[in-house]
Amino acid sequence: MQPHIFSYFAAVGLVVGLAAPVFAEEQPLLLAQLGTKVEQRLTKDQAVALATKVKQGVVRKASLEKRDNQVVWEVAIEEGNRNVSFVRIDPKSGNIIATVDNVVGK
């Protein structure tokens, strides 16, 4: 019975170890690994710089997200009074795709 327990834990460890990059925010190729081709020319810092030109406030998060079947940089900016806006930017062209305003408490 002992070898089966070891095999089980080894298999779980392998799965968790391979899945770890999925949860890392700095892994832009992850979405490509999941079946979406991402041609990213815009870095996270560049996306934040573009977003803060559109919305003023404190940047709370910037990550690659899949929205409306499209991969975008999504930058969350707290504007005050806990109002959070999201600026969505095309990672290839650097164009602002959309802004979602005043999402309270996110």
C-alpha cells in the first residue's frame, strides 16, 4: 500500500508544480498556453502608463485578461471614494479598447 500513497502524492505534486505558473501574474504566455494566441508588444509598465493617461488615481492591479473573447491588458485604477475603473488595452497595438467606470469596492 505504501507505493500507491507515494505515487499519489508524486502525481499531485507534479500537477501543482506545473499549474503554479497559471497563478503567477507575470506570466503573459499563460493565455497562449490555454489556447489563445497572444502577440504582446506592450509591457505591463507601458500598459499602466497608458491607462494612467486616461484615468487618474492609484493603480491597484494590471494583468492580462480575456474579455469578450479577446486578450487585453486590464488596469484597475482606484479614483477615490473606493471607486475603481478598469482600462482595457490591446497588448499588440497599445490602443485603448474600453474603460469600465466606477465599479465600487472591487
